[in-house]
Amino acid sequence: MGSGRHGAARPPVGVLVRLERTDFLLLGLQILAAVVVMVVSGPLSIAFWVAIAVAVASVTLAVRRIDRLSRDELRGEELL
């Protein structure tokens, strides 16, 4: 067996966020708005539970976007 690396290293998250700054800014604003709605409305309101769903969906979308960007970066390096 060789002593080389198996697979490419993923780029840092900060680099990926800078690539799509506006997307992550909008996702961050969605999360912030959802948290504000949760704080203002309280757990007995339906808006609270909808805001939780929005916050979870926004975090999920951000993680998926980071994963997609890192795969695209790795794929771009393979073409070189």
C-alpha cells in the first residue's frame, strides 16, 4: 500500500461561504427572522412552531449548500 492521501481535502467552510455570500446572507436573515418571531410570539402561538420549521429548513439548506459547494470545488480540482 502506498502512503499517499486517499481522496481530496475539502476546502474550509469560510472559503465556501465567501463564494456564495448572498445566499448565506439570505439564509442567515431567515434564521434571524425565525428566532425573532419565536421570541416575540411564545410557544403557545402557531407562529412559534412555523418559525421553528423555517429555522430548521434554513439550517438544512445552508448545510446542503455548503456540501454542494465543496463537492463542486473538489470536482473543479479534478479537472485540472
